[in-house]
Amino acid sequence: MLLPRGGMAAIVGRIASDLGPALRLESPVVRIEDGSGETPAVVHTAAGQALRGAEVSLALRAPAQASLLADSHAATAAALRAVGYVPMVVIAVGFRREDAPAIPAGFGFLRGRGCAARILGATFNSQLNPATAPEGCELLTAFLGGSEDPAALDLDDSAVRDIVLGDLAAALGGAVRPAMVHIARHAQAIPLFSPGHRGRMAAANAALSGARLRLLGSHVTGVSLNDCCRPAAPLAGPLPAGLTRL
């Protein structure tokens, strides 16, 4: 298994560094004009900017993509609105090694069928990458929710903490006394790939290629990091000088 030094944030940091001054933060996109042939696509921001590009990649969740394409590509927008997502509560648990049972060397665990635990499983972050925790400490990430337990998203922090620490104690064979618990709720965490999903996304991308637009995101590429980072060929050949890929 290959992992970035410095954790997953290192990927985002490297992308930001490579983009340099071309990176624009807090610049919501409100409208996209199609390109065609030698005509570039144009991205309009809420601040009134108009950015031209040889191609525009929409690396957003499906509902946000649908919103931007609703007026110009109704059929594609409808296919994107039909993509379902499952909710997830992601809980980071940090603790000193002496405050918990020994963490096995490995990726983590998943809940087995019929198991009484409510968490879906946990990853042993600091076993995979020691840089994710201070010396003498461990970091785990537990998961609640999914398609069979959407109500987990509505649990308050105290209830989430109790569930996670109870299930971790059962899985690890002893109590975990955390120094840190961080809870994040994601209403649209993981896309659902229903029968024919990949074909529908491929057709949606094909319908946009002539407009110099591309759909990206885990609902298009696949949910794994490898899938999301897989290089994609440019949509079209180079445009006249002065245009950039956005």
C-alpha cells in the first residue's frame, strides 16, 4: 500500500502548490458557457470573473454538477440528479498507547454480518502511517451510518461518542480512553452505484465532450483514491495560445 507522507492532506497541499497563483479560493461558480470546436468554455464566478479554458472539469458531487448544467444540458442534469448517496458520520479517535489495548498492525476492521456493533468498522490510521499521530499515540477512524443506518446522522455528539467507544472496546478487547474525538457528518458521503450507473455516467460525459466539459468525482470515476486520481486524457487538442486548462 502506498500512502503520502504527511497524510491525505499532503495531496491537497501539493495540488495547491503546483497551481500556485492560478488557484482561486472562495470563488463560487454560478454559470458555465459551453465551448465548441475552437471556442473555449467559459466559467463565470459569483465575483463577476469570466475564466476561459480549453476544457472545464466539474469535480463536484452529482447534485452540484446537475445544478450547473440544468439550463444547458437538461438530460445530463437529470441523470446526475438521480445519483443516490449514503450518509456517513466519520469519527477520529486519538489516544495515548497506554490508554487503550494494543492496536494490531493492519488496515483496520469491518463489522461482520450479524455483529451487535453499530459502527461499520474502523481504520487504524497510525498503523498505516505513523505520521498521522504524535509519538506514543494512536489514531483510529470509525464510521457510522450508511444505507442501512441513515438515522446515525441525526445522533448528537454524546451519543456518537458513546457508540463508537463502546464498539471499539468490544472490538479491541478493552476500554479506549481518548485524548481527542472529532466528529464529522456527511449527508452525501458515498455515491451508490445502482445497475447501469457506470454506463449512465459514461453517456453523460460523452454528451458533454463536444462542449469542452468533463464530469469528475467519485460517482464518475469510482470511490477509491486510486480511481479518483487516475489520469484522464484531455477532451480535445490544444487551443490557440493564451488559453489554459481549468
